[in-house]
Amino acid sequence: MPDVRLASPRGKWILLTTILGSSMAMLDSTVVNVALPRIGRDLDADLAALQWTVNAYMVTLAGLILLGGSLGDRYGRRRIFVVGVVWFAAASLLCGIAPNAGVLVAARALQGIGGALLTPGSLALIQASFHPDDRGRAIGLWSGFGGIGAAVGPFVGGWLVDGPGWRWVFLLNVPLALLCAPIALRHVPESDGGPSRSSEAESGGGRRDHARFDVSGAALGALALALVTYALIEAREGSLTVAVTAVAGVAAGVLFVRVERRTPDPMMPPAIFTASRQFTAVNLVTLCVYAAFGGFFFLAALQLQVVVGYTALGAGTALLPTTALMLLLSARSGALADRIGPRIPLTVGPLLCATGLLLMLRVGEGASYWADIFPALLVLGLGMVTLVAPLTATVLASVDTARAGLASGINNAAARAAGLIAVAALPLIAGMGPEAYRSPPAFDEAFGRAMAVCAGVLVVGAVVAFATVRRLPPDCRRPECRTHGSVTAPPLEGRRSAGRAGS
């Protein structure tokens, strides 16, 4: 059983390392948004190119993050985490020196691969290392400081864009990686989630090694996301190519599900959903919540600069209330959810966020910060604090520790895919043209429609949470407790072994 205590020196090093690594990915997910107008101007890019600057990263991150979690479970979470940190830094360097939009988009896709390796490993290291009594608080601190990395992104991005230039938005990751990787190698213990080869051989499981990976599943998942994203971004043209791409994307998604059901070692085992209704429910909530967040953070930085007239630094600074709230309250939110269960936080949180987004409808030309912008961000921040830490903790509590990396990968994939589709679809739904971000009146009108859509999605998430999420028995760590009374399927490894033995 994991036995590292949060107050111990090793516990502090583990927490620091995981926060540094995850903050790189989370920071980069939001820091780019505030730089988009300047990137568009310097590289002569239209709105579609700006969407791809965000989504190229999200496609590879969402498509491969499941594989990243499985790699960590099999080959060691610390090892894969460090590889991801180094990869992410190298891709960030390429982004920083990109001469045109095409190279920048390609480099962003490479960044997403690094993020897919390091993101699930950071959370799985916490789950696999800390004593159960400290795990909720550790996850709360990880969520809070990691959320700060995401929330402070617009401020840091604005300062860099108005100062040394937008390229430093990416180059900033290099020194962070140089700090994170050595600490991980020196102070973080290695962990993996699967049984040893010898024990499997003795049990007759027939699983000869851990080297089999679901490459076809990973490729199909990434391909489906890329094709659907392309179709949504280019849908304004209404061409035959767009229609064919959309059909191909849906077909790739269907084929992905079929492959995952039939392959011996799927990167997204369907059994992890059927064995835990709680896990399925929380991932549905994740899809709703992070679709709204992705759409908001993509469009809000543009709204503040294009319509309200803020500088990049001003727009980033304006978004800081969410950062302060995450810093002050996330750990307490995680501890509260441990006491009262996840259902209330996961219902109230999205409703608060939806209210915050509806308040953003007042943010237009000549908007007052304290009367219009600050109240909206305050309510949004309170909603994020209420739901983020309990959401993460509930995902991990819904599966066995041995599957922490896989569960983290699936949940992260759901979050990233939701944000990816939102960034691709919202401009289309809201009626934004290719040059909309260069026209304040047109962008303002479309922004209002987009915020209403995001608020509606959050309400759906709250309804799903209220109807489906339940509290796990507090002292029960057996698999059968995780289904809340349903018949539990045998452990994943056991079923695979039994299947092979009988074949």
C-alpha cells in the first residue's frame, strides 16, 4: 500500500515535481490564448490558423494521453513522466523559433505528444505514492497549484507578449523542464501499476511481457479527433472535402471503439467503464465541464483584447481572480469533498460556472472591470474551485490503484477532447467568420452567443452529476464497492488471463 505522508520530505518533493510537470502542460494550454491576436498579426494568420494553433496541441494530447497513461503503468510512471517533460521542452523550443504558422502548428502537435506522456503520470504518481489518508489533500493541492498554472497562463502570456514577444510564451517551458526533470530523477520513487512478469507467469496468465501496446487504437483515436476537428474548423466553406472529412472522422471513431472492444490489450478498456458506474458518470461530467472551459478561455482573451480594448497584459491580468481563488481554496475543496462526497460539489460547481459565463454577456465595448468583468470571473472561479479537485479525486477513487495511470489518462483525454471540440465548434456555432477577430462588433455579437452555449453545456453537466454521481463507501477499497451495488466484472488482468487460458 502507498505509504508516503504529505508532510514528509519525500512527500513534498513528489508534490513539487508533479505540480511543476503538470503546470507546464496546463500553463501552455491557456498561456497561448492571450497571445493569439499577436500571433495572427505577426504570422498573417486567419481565425482558422489561430484555432489550429490551439487545437494541434489538443489533438495529439487528447488522442495519445491514454497511451501515455498505459506506458506509465507498465514501464514506470516516473520514467515516462520524465521523458514527457524533456519531449515537451524540445517541442516548445521549436514553437519558439517557428518562422510561419504552418511550422508553429506542427510544433504544437509535437508538444501535445510530450503532454500526453507527462500529464497522466503526474497524477498517477500522487495516487501511487501517498498514504490513503493524505491522498485527498495531496490531490487538492495538485489540482489547486496545477489549476493556477492554467489560470495564471493568460497573465504570464500577456506579460511576455507585451514584453519580449509571443515566442517567449513557448520558450518559458525550457527552464521549467530543466528544473523539473532532475528533481524527479533524484527525489521521486518509481512506481508501476501492473503485476510483475514473474507473478503473472506463476499464475498461468500467459501475459509474456508488458511490451504490447494498442498502437492501432492510439492512431485511430488521434485520427478521429484530427478529422472531426478539421471538418468543424473548415465547415464554413461547405465543400465536398469538408463533408468527406467529417464522415471519415466519424468512421474512424466507430472503428476506434470496435478495436478497443476486440484487442487483447486496449489502451481504453471498455471494462473500466462497465466495472464502475461512478467512473463513467464522472467522465460524462468532465466532458461537459471542460468543453465549456475550453471554449471560454479560448474566446475570453480575444474578447478582452479585440472588443474591450485591453492589451495582452491587461487581458491576462483581468483573468487573475480565478487564479487567486484556486490557490486559496482548492485544497479545502478537496478535503470538503472527502467529507460530504462528490455529488454536491459536482452539481453546484458547474451551476456556479454557468452563472459566471452568463455574467460575461455584460462584457462588451466600454465594459467596466469592477462592475462587469470581475463579478463574472469571481463566480466562475468559485465554481471551478468547487468542482475541479473533487472531480479529479472521484475519478481516481473509482478505480483500483493499479489502474491509476489509465484512469487519469482516460479522464484527461475526455477533458482535452472536450476542449478541442469546443474550440473547433464554437466559432462555427456562434457564426464567427475567418476575419471575425479583426472586427470588434462582429466578434462581440458572436462571443455572446458562444457564452450562452457554454453555460448550457455546464447546466447539462450539473444535471448529469446530480443524477449519476454517488458517494463511495468511506472505508471500502474493494472493487465491488466501486459499482455502487452493481455486479462487478472481474479485474481487467484476470479476465484477460482467463481469456487467454481458455483459448
